[in-house]
Amino acid sequence: MTTRTAGSGPLGPAPARVLALCLVSTAATGAGLLLPAALGRTLDLLLAHAPATRWVLYCAALILLIALLDASETVLGGTVDARTTAWLRRRLTGHVLAVGPRATARFGPGDLVARLVGNAAQAGTAPTARAALLAALAGPVGAVVALGLISPWLAAVFLAGAPVLALLLRAFARDTRECVTRYQEVQGRIAQALAEAVDGHRTIHAAGTADRETARILRPLPELSEAGHRMWRVQGRASGQSVAVAPLLQLGVVAVAGILLARHRVTVGDVLAASRYAVLSTGVGALVGQLAGLARARAAAGRLDEVLAEPAVAHGERRLPPGPGRLELRGVTALRGGRAVLDGVDLVVPGGTTLAVVGRSGAGKSLLAAVAGRLTEPDAGEVLLDGVPLRELTHDDLRRSTGYAFGRPALLGGTVAEEIGLALASPSPARVREAARTAHADDFVRRLPDGYDTLVDDAPRSGGESQRLGLARAFAHGGRLLILDDALSSLDTVTEARITEALVSGRADGTRLLVAHRAATAARADTVAWLDGGRVRAVGPHEELWGLAEYRAVFADGPDTGTHGEGPS
């Protein structure tokens, strides 16, 4: 993992366990290095008909120790992987939520899930891979040192061919990183396409385009297959090349050991030990496997770093003074795709009043609603609540003071009562029920199998009933500023009229900002802000604006076609 992802350093979030893993794996390597020497000494004693019982016991003890250390290494490695993966997922999830909608806009929900699930699991193996790589390196280095202790000529033979092995490993690490990164990128694209299809499954089913969507989702599969095959080709080529070079080095070491034996400069036991050290010193297979694992982990960590590089929303230290909830936008400009969706918007909403925001599709209504409660940042200008810029407020003050309801509210899987009281630290049943009554949701909630204790996943409901639960959640939240972004669109006209009346009659406290598509909703607001092309075309009562033909045309294609009688005729 890179420094940003690791956060707590190259040892990850569980440094004590990683250090223990390093010690265990290094100890296992050390025991493995001692074993050939002990076997060689035992063989020499047996050939000399000298007492060898003690050395046989040493060999047995080393074999048992290696088995125990290997088992401990497996357990420690598994726990380190699990802890690191869980830590990464918690950190990534918290960061995505702190970044807000910008993270989804940048990466897409499917790709984010792929990074959170698959890439986090791969990146979580990095500390273990580093520890294993250290042990894998210690084996060849220790074996070369042992060869030198037996005879400097044996070490010299191996070192003569070592640069070739080093070049092979370097090329393998580089090529593996590239193809693994490509593989993970294609996986993310497939996940994103699948998420889009799942979200739009009703549209796909209604249009009868399931086969076409399946083909679209799976279109990158040949590219994924090519990246995967390339990974295996790279690893296979590295293994094949090492298999070609390593045996030559081993044969060279054994041949020189044989010559030294013939000259009585080493013993038979030394030749046995040297043959084993020659195998250990050319342990490229283990290094290839460890380097491949580390390359996969580093590539996955790079994809996590891309998400973590997105700056989280920064909050200030100021608290809101007492006030009625006056909302002010000063020169607010917001860009999307290089286009100014909001262009120098100046707008004032007096505290305690209801403002309806109207305009044609694409005029910037929803973006203005998002900017007004700091769900997204403007590219220029600032937004103030009771004279305090939103960016200077503490997180808690900002979220306590601002409530939202959306056209498609997210119900997160708790009970109905928990969903309505989601923004409250300890919601009282009375407050939850009062909010539901204000949103005209109480009647249908009481008809659910367990009433307010029914799980939302088990609560059959229409789109309008889901909207009413979202409205109830906003009413329970309270606050100085209540923003309804198309939150009345799925309601029948009678229910909408009743809820709008509750908003403007003071049953909902504070200032209200409504994104409105119906003339009836605009007519009940205190003031209307008419957006046109990202600018405020006019601000005033609906009755006054209704006299403008272009204003009336805003509602011509909406659900209120022909209901101009709700404004002046």
C-alpha cells in the first residue's frame, strides 16, 4: 500500500501483529537455514561411526520448529489480512461519505463498490506480503552466506549468476504491476455497468432490452480476459526463465562442491548442505509468488488512493447565532461538465418564509437545492444562513440546522420509526408520529404488519408513500432550513395540497425552500424564484409572475397543465 492508503505506515493498522509475523516468518527461514547444516553434520558423524544421537535430535527439533512456525505464520497472516482489510473498508467508507455526492459523480456507485469490496481485500494483503517477501529474501541471502562459510568458491559460483536473476525479478515486478492495474480497472467498469442495470431494472424489463443490457455489461469481458491472460503470461515467463537459470546455478554449486570434496577441502556432509543451500539461494519461485502478491496489493491500493485523494468536505468552527433561518446566496456559480448550471445566482429567502424554486428542466433547480444546504460546494460565491457562511459552520451545526427531503428518498433498512427519526440522536415516539401525521404518512404506517416497528424492507409501499416517509423524516429533523427537492412529485394533488398547506401555515418550523414543478405548489409559497438558464429570471409572488407568458410556459408540460386558475386568470 502507498503511504496515503496505509495511513499508519507500511505495517498497516496492526503493526504489532505484522512485526510478530515478520519475526515468525524470519525465524522459520532461519530454522530452514540451520537444517541443512545440521543434516550435513549428522551425515558426517554417521559416516565416521561417531555418536550422532544428539544431532539427530537437533534435526528433528528443527523440523518440528519449522512446522510450528509455518502454522503460526498462516494464522498471523490470516488475521493481519482480515484486520487490514476491515480497516481499509471502514476508512474508505467514511471518506466516501465525507466527500459526499462528488465521490459518486467521479467514480460511479458500481466502481466504488468494486473498490470497497474487491480492491480493499487485495490491498489488505500488503502488510502480509511485505513480511513474506522479507522472509523470501532472507532465505536466498542466508543461503549464500552459508555457502560462503562452507567455502568462498561456492558463494562465488552463485554470485556470478545472481545479476541475471535480479534482472528477471525486476522485469517481472514492473510488468505484473501494469497488467494487474489494467485488470482491476476493467473489473471496475463491469461493476459500474452492472450497478446501472440493477438501478434501472424496471426500465430494462419494460423496454424488453435485457439481452442488450447483458451484452453491454459484459462487453469489457474480452479486455478483462486479455489482461488476465497477460498476468499469467508474465508470471509464467518469469517462472520459466528462472527455471532455466536456477538449475544451472545449482549444478554449478554442486559441481564445485564435488571438486572440493575430491580435494578433501569439504566433507560429504558439507556437499549435502551445499546442495540444499544452492536450492535455497535460487528460490526465485517463492520470490515470484511474493512479488506477484505484492504487485496485486499495490495496484489495488492505488485504486483506493484515487478515492482517498478526493478532498472531504471541510467544516469550520463557527456556531449559528439565534435567528429565524434567513438564507442568502451571493454570486453562486456551480459548474457541471464545464458548463455553468448556476451562473452568479443572488437570492435571499427571509427567515420563516417559504420559497418555491421553479424553472424548466436543466435550469439548475436541484443543484441550487444542493448548494443551499451544502450537499455540494459552489465553484464561486457563498451561501449564508442567518449571516454565517455555511462553510464556516461546524459539521453538527450545519446538519442540525438543515433538513432535506428528496424525490426518491433513500430508506436504509431500519424500522419505519428509525427511518423517520434517522437524523435524531434519540427520537421520541411522539415526535416521530407527529412528523408522520404532518407528512400524511401515519394512516398507511399504522396499517403495516408491525406499524412503526415494521422493517422498511418488509413494508409494501408505493412511490408516493415512500416520498411521504422521506417528508416525515425531514419534518422530524426540524431545523431552521427545510429543503424539499422535488419531494412532492409522486403525491396525488390532494395530499400534496395538504402537505404544502402544512408547510406554509407554520406547522413546519423555519425557512422552507421547495423545488416545485406544479403551479399549485408555487401558488401556495410566499415567494417564487424563477430560474432560467442558471440565472434568477425573477423573484416574486406566484400571482404576479403568472401574468408573464414565459413563466406560465414553465408549467405547460407539467402535471398542472390547464390549471392556470390556481394563479390569476
